[in-house]
Amino acid sequence: MSRTSRASAVAFPLLGLLLVLHGLLFFPMRVDDAFILLRYAENLAAGHGPVFNVGERVEGFTSPAMVVVEAAFLRLGVEPLLAVKVLGLLWGLVLLWATMALARELYDSPWARIVAGLLVALHTGVAVACVNGLETAPFAALVALGLYFHVRARSARDEGAAGLALALAMLFRPEGGLPLVFVGVSALWRWRREPDRWRRWVAFALPALVLVVPVYLAKAAWFGSFTPNTLLAKVPRAELGARLASGLSYLARYGTTHHGYLALLGLWLLAFKADRRFRFLAVLATVWVGYIASVGGDWIPHARFLIPLVPIASVAIATALVFLWRVLGERLREAVRAPVRVGLVLLASAAVLPAALLQSQEVLDQVQLDTLASLQAREPMGAWLTSVGGQGASVAMLDVGAVAYRSGLRIIDTGGLTDKRVARVMHDSRGVYQGHLFFPDSEGAARIAQVVLGDRPSFLVLLLNGEFPYLLEDAQRPAGMPPVSMRVAYRQDQAILLSPGFGEDYEYLCHVPSQPSGYGWVWHYNVFVRKGVSLAQRPRTDAEGFTYCF
């Protein structure tokens, strides 16, 4: 066995170990959206159906498969968040394998396979996706498998495997419909003159007909809509330009801090110079990038929406490098001495390695802040609200995931993800769009406040830049002393504070420090209780005058 063959044989286990170690670096991370899935899974496992609040059929998630998987873990008595993180690492290994297999299929070079695998293993976004508790890793892995089997497609069985992988991907995220349609059209064109074309087409389409169509019909019957409620809440009717600007900014950041621009360039160069199957991947990647721009990008770390494109990008870069080396290698070996050649290789490697690897510490700092906010504020606050308010209490707030999962109380989502009434207001409002988050204008926020206060929740949780009573005192400082402006994280919270009658119906109860802002203060969850609500106990004020909830 040659040295190159030996290197290729041990590449996958070594790169797999590297990817797992990279993922373990971010393993403790907690994203609040993951707890929204867990809340739905908990109610499904308990026999209430996929609902956020028992009796309210609102589709506040985009991954039915993830809800079912987590419900299965709950029924088995397995801690679901830990389980999905471990499962995410396994899906990461599938993603790595599919990337290397795709590289092998498209270009006959073990080095292309190794470099493509290395780019995946060192990609911080992939490592984060494996352990964020969301559906990102299984979705990306299934898309990569579908593309590999279609590119390979030596028989109807391969097309059937591609159809199955992409059908499952669509159950993890609706965007799976994009590669499913692309591969389906490609299969129709590619095999149009083959004698077994009908077997190939049926083999590809059958999994979608058997799995996707029944699930989406059942989902529409249960929720009363083919589109999830999150679409209303996150995609306002009048903000296409703002969404596009946010999406282009998202792509620009990725392109400058990762290998995005180089990957797209390499993919299109290969589309015209190498295997014609690269043209299919180039068109798919370009259209997918356009889709990401149209939805405004994303705020969850780290490049979540672009992870399914990392295998295509990695294969494009690796194949382009090997292709260029083969073309120029002989001339370089003749004209350039060995140390210079090594330097050129190192320089090329530094140019294509994802800059996300160099940003690992920055990403880790961000993840640690979000995780501490969940562990020290949202999760214990959920349990505390149940202990003081009882099972019949209700809570209105925006960061609903962890509080809902840890409390079991009825939650009114002021962001609209799990509330149809608020989602409709969000959809019809104007405002600011930033990274797959929509902040309504003052008029829209006031309408949301009216909806929320009309429900008379037991507790209101508002995210402010300090403890509420102290903020009021600071704002009324004597002349000569600068006042401290009260700031809110969400305009809905400000509208609730300014609503007529708010002070008559609600009183301040306590606060929970959350996490530092980018402006030098610390965000606090301020809890207000409706007057007349019976509490098991009231928080005590400490010697400095602060009232902490727990």
C-alpha cells in the first residue's frame, strides 16, 4: 500500500476524532430555541399531542422529526437535551463521511477527500451545529447523504437512497424541499434516455410520497395550516427589503470570516472545467445562498443556515486545490526548490482553512454567555415561577423556551413563535429585521401588548438593563447628575410597561440578572405579578435594597 493510500485509509477515523473533540469544546452550550422543541416533545410524550400549551394547536417549530425524536427519548426516560447532543455528534460523523465520499466520487484523488474532510472537521460552525440541541446536524448530514447518492447513482437503489435521505431531511427542516426538488429535476434530466429511467424516478420519489406527504398532511390537519406559525412571526409582510439587507449582511460576514467566497468561486470554476456534476452542485449552492439571503440570515451561532452547504463548499475547495496542484505541480517541482514548495503549500492551506477555526475563542465566549444566561436565569426561573405561582399560573415573556420547559406553566409568547394572535400582529407590522429576528415598530408592539395584557397573565417577565425600581430612581436623579436611561431588549416589553393601567394591575416582584450586554450593563429579567395573585412566598429584599427572585 502506498503512502497516499495509507493516509487515505486512516483519514476518516482521525478526522472524525478531530471533529468530535472540536464539538466537545462547545458541548455545554444551551440555545433557548432548543427548549421550545423540548416543550413540544414533552407534551407529545405526555399524550397531549405536539403542542406548546396544552389545548393550543400552534406550530411554533420547524422540525417535526426532532420533536418526535425528543419525545421518544422522554418516553424512554433519557435526558433529551444530553441525548440530542450526543446524537448530534454522531450526525456530524455522518456529515464528515458523506463529504469525503462526495469528494471521492467527484474527483479521483485521496488528497481531495482528505482536504475536504479536514475543512469539515475544523469548521467551527459544524462543531457548534453538532451540539446546539437543534436539528442543524441531522438536517445537514441527510442533505449531504442525498447529494452523495445522487451524484454516485450507479443504480435505481442509489437514487432510492438519495430520495430517502432527502425525504428525511425535509422532515427535519422544511428547507429540505429545496435539494429534494433540485435532485428530482436532475434525476429526470439525467436519466431521461436510460432504459431503466422509470425505476430510478420511482425509487427516488417513493420515500417523499410515503414519508413527507402523509406527515405534512397530518401536520396541516392538526395545526390548521401547511405553513408553520413561525413563518408569520419571523417573516413580516412589508419588510422584504430589510430581510434581504440582513441576509446579505449575514452572507458577507460568512464570506469574509470563512471560505465562502473562495468555495463559490472554486465551485463555478470546476463546473466549467471538471466533472459536469459540479454544475448541478454549483446551481444548487447558488440558489440556496439566495434563499438564505431572502429570509434574512440567522442570529444563532454559528452560521447555522449555511451548514448544509459546508460539504459542497469543502469538496469544491479541496478538489480545486488538487486540480490546480496536478496542473501546476510538475512545473513547480522543476522550477522551485523543495522548501519554497512547502511554503507555497502552507500558504495555500492557510488561505482555505476556515477562519472560524481562528475564531473559536470568540465563538466560545459567546456560547458561554448564552449558556450562563440559560443556566443561571431562564431555567431556574422556570422552576421558581412554578414554585411561587402554582400549576395554574401563566407567564408572558419573549424568551420562552427554557422557562416553558422547566416550568410547565402556560406561556404567552410575546414574540409570536408559539402564539397565533401575536404572530399575526408581527406579520402585519413594520419594524427592524435583524438576523431572522423581527422587532416590530411602536404601533405593532402596542398591539401585542394589548393582546398580552388582555389575557391577564399571572406573571409578566420583561428584559431590562437593570432592576426595575432602581432604573426608575436613576431616571429621576437630581439636576447635575446624569440619568440612567431605561432600556428594553424588546419593544413589546416597553409597550407593556407604557400600557395604560399596567401599574394599576401589576406590581414589581423581583429580578434575575441574565447576561452582559454590549453596552456595559447587565440585562435583567424583571418579574411583575398581577395584583391579587396568591403567591406561595415572596422574594425578600437584601441589605442593599435589591430583590432577587432566587
